[in-house]
Amino acid sequence: MSEKLKQLKILGIMLAVFIAAYFIPFVAPRFLNGLHEAFFMLQEYARLHVLLCLVPALFIAGAVSVFISQDSVMRFLGAKAKKWLAYSVAAVSGAILAVCSCTILPLFSGIYKRGAGLGPAIAFLYSGPAINILAIVMTARILGLEMGIARTVGAVVFSVVIGFIMHLLFRKEEQARQDSLNFGEQGKGRPLWHTLIHFGLMILILIVLNWAKPNPNTASPFMDWMYAYRWMVTGVLALLFGISLSVFYGFKMWKVLVTAILVSVIGLLFPTQPLIAFVALVTILSLWLVFEKGELKDWMDSTWDFAKLIIPLLFMGVMIAGALLGRPGQEAWVPSRWIEAAVGGNSIFANFFAAISGAFMYFATLTEVPILQGLLGSGMGKGPALALLLAGPALSLPSMLVINTVLGPKKTLAFVSLVVVFSTFTGYFFGVFFG
């Protein structure tokens, strides 16, 4: 029977290739535009998000799996932890990071594989992209105070409620997973403040690297200063991080000094291209870690495992999203006028279409606000706009592909469905009262 299924699978692939080759309009302008948009979006993602967002997140995820004991994760986020504590820690942790739907994935994978309960892990997964303080401020400033408040309340409630529903739906499977977990010794016996400093520096580096350019009308002097000197601040944090590796984890101090000197020289050679120095820093650190022993070597191995799992799926998902929907203002396979026509008014369908479209689109951090500003100007209703705001930043086709490898298709479908349904009805009722 298995041999027959194998042959049928081969036949199916051959038929699919034949049908595609026969019917796809390769010379049609819209098809070619979609292909172009797929590669343009991949290039945009690579330039704007991989080095500064994804790479630091992968290192943090690898560190979670090595330096934080399973006992610590399960004490705060495990299935047996107090619910109010677990969901509060998950939601607050995600909100502090304020990253996009793809950057949160390595961190989510790290805590889930380390023993976090499904509910708190889902709350963390949703809260990171959705509860973005700067994005919420921009929403209130550009789209109106009502929309900003609704987005804030909706995102906080969603992260907890959807996480808790996922826990109830799959509690038997989760209990079996928790019972099967083996407690390792990594991270035990080390003072908590060592771990807090280590992870605090990595998280600060991630935040500072991605410090957005302030709005001239609303920015404070501190925000302006941070943006102007973000690379200098990153350099100081990186040096402190190297020292923490030496003091807490046995990384040789001479390696820290050699790395600092090499990166400083590269920075002086390319003063207008600080990204080159950052890439050099990551490369040198990676090379040191490859030849280390013990925990530091395990950290590099874990980071590489996450990279192999996540990066290919993210790239594929970004290309598919680009081919279907294109970048803002660009036409791809799905005409933008269809979307604009479908999200007018405040019907259940309009809200559902906005939620499902937002769930599959990829939004870089903060880009959802100007995109919605344009859609509202084209006739989009306020309800569908909120539905898209609640579903879009937290989900994307690339993130779904990765979540599926971590949770499996059943849990992934449940999570996506809950986000879309909650966003749909929240948007609808918001439109009824404020539209």
C-alpha cells in the first residue's frame, strides 16, 4: 500500500507540474509583476529585517534553550504555573520586545521547546507583534484616539484569551507533552542576576538596533537622541555583552578585546556603513563560538538549529506573500482593487475579509499604520481597519509556516482561526459603535 501511495504521489506531482506549465500565463503582465514582487519583497525583508531583527532574535532563542533552565521556564510559564502569573509574564515579555511577527518566532520556539505551556507561549507569540507601544502611539496619532485605544485593549485581551482557549482546546495533548519533558541541568547553579544581565543586554541590543525614526511632531529629545546615536549605543552594549560572556560564562577576555579591536577598525574604515561593522561582529562571535566547548558551543549549535528551521520557511513565505499581494502600492497576482472593494462598509464579510487578508499579509513593524491610512482614504470602514490591525501584525503567511513546524497543523489552524474570528467580531462591533 505504501508503494502505491508513493507512486500516486509521484503521479500527482507530475500532473501538477504539467497543469502549471500548460495553463500558467507566463507572459501576462500581472503574472510577471507577481514574480517581481516576490523577489522585491524578499529583498526588502533581507535588507530591513534579517540582520538587525532576525539574527539577534535567533541568538536570543538559542540562549534561552541553553542558559535558562527548564525548571525556570516551567515555574513561570509552564502548564502548572499559576495562570495569572504565566499569562502576565508572557504578555509583558512579548510587549517589551515589540517585534514583528517573524522576529518573535525564534523566541516563541525557544520558550515552547524549553517547556512553556501552550497557553502562555501563544500569549507571548501574539503579544510581541501586536502590543507594540510605538505602533499603538502611531495608531492613535494617525488613525485616531478611538482606534488607538481599541487596538491596545483588543491586543492585550486577545493575547490572554486566545492563549487560554488554546490551553483548553489542547489540554490533554499539552499534559502529555509536559509529562514527557526531560529536565536538563543547563542554567542551574548560576545566580539569577547573571542570567538577567546576559539576556537583558541581548534584548537591549535587539531593541536599540531597531529603534525607529521618531515622528518630528511627537518625538521626545530622548527618542531623537537614541535614533541618532543608536549604533554607538549598540557598540557599548555589545562590549558589555562580551564582558558578561567572559565573566559569567568563561569566554576568554582576550577574545573580547580582539573582537572589539577588529570591529572598531572596521567601523573606522566604513564610518557611513555601520551595518558592515555589525555583520563583522556577528561573524567573529559566531566563529569564536563554533570552536568553544560546553555551554558556549551549545549556544551556537542551538542558534544554528533555529536558523535552519526558521529562515528557509520565512523566505519562502515572504516570497509567496509578495507574489500574491505585493508590496504597498504595487500590484501582484491579487488586484488591490478587490481588497479595497471588499473592506468597505462594516459588514461581517468586510471585517472577516480584512482579518483574513491581514493574517496572510506580511507587515514590517510600524508599516501597518500608513498602509491602513491609505486604505481608509480609499473607502475602508473603521471596523475592518481595526480587524486588520488586530490580525495583521500578529500573523503572516511566513509566520504560519514556521508555527506549523513547531505546533503542528492542528494547533496552528486553531490559533490562526481564533485570531481571525476574534478580529472579525471585534472589528464589527467597533464599526457599529464608532464607524
